[in-house]
Amino acid sequence: MTTLTIARSELILGGQKSGKSRRAELLARDWLAQTASHRAVMIATAQAWDDEMRQRIARHQADRLLRVPGMTTVEEPLHLAQALQAHSRPNTLIVVDCLTPRVRCTPNSPRCPREGELTLAETSTSRAIPFPCRPRTRKNL
């Protein structure tokens, strides 16, 4: 078995269904195997707004239970910074899945916190970094 090297932080980018979650789960599995004092927390930000998304979330949950049974899942679609701060510890690997809803949100959307409430956190120092939702404008081409 190949051992994965775990960096202090890692940003995993890729398209839909490209293996981002699987890569994060492999890192978490290896992290948990290193020592009994290690913890792994998945902060899931997705919201089930339709049947397709409900099925996708259920599949992710089932897959995660099989691949990383020791990982704790926290469902937190709106208050990511607070969840990061609550679970950040030196012995804890945190996976955030996914940031797409944070990037796509628009003000006044029921799926997004009001402007000023949306934050990302820098977990090494537990400082919140403001990441406000801004309205997008369309330009006619």
C-alpha cells in the first residue's frame, strides 16, 4: 500500500465527479491510521434542494462510511467559519466539501447567508476571512 504524504493544508480542485472527495477521504483515512489521537472531520456544506441532490448526498455519506469509518461528518451549509473554528485542533484533519455553494451564492437567496455573514476561515490561526456574496451583473455581448 502506498502511503500518502499529508501536507499542512491542501486545496483539492477539480471538476464535478473528478475524485476530489475520494482524494480527501484517502488523506483522512491515512491521517487517522497514523495515531489513535488523530481525528478527521468532514464539514459538508451541500443542501438537498432537489431529489438529485438528496441522492448524491446519500451516496457520498454511504461511500464515506465505507472508506473512512472513523471520520465525523458535520452538516453545516451556512456557517462554515464557525464550524471550522469549532473543530480546528492540531490533531484534527478537516475536509470541507464543498466550496461551490459559497462561490455561486447571490444576495437575497434563501440558499446563501446575507451579505457579511458568509466567511471562510484560516484554520491555522482561527481568524475568519470575510467572503461576502456580491450580486453578479450580466453584460450583453
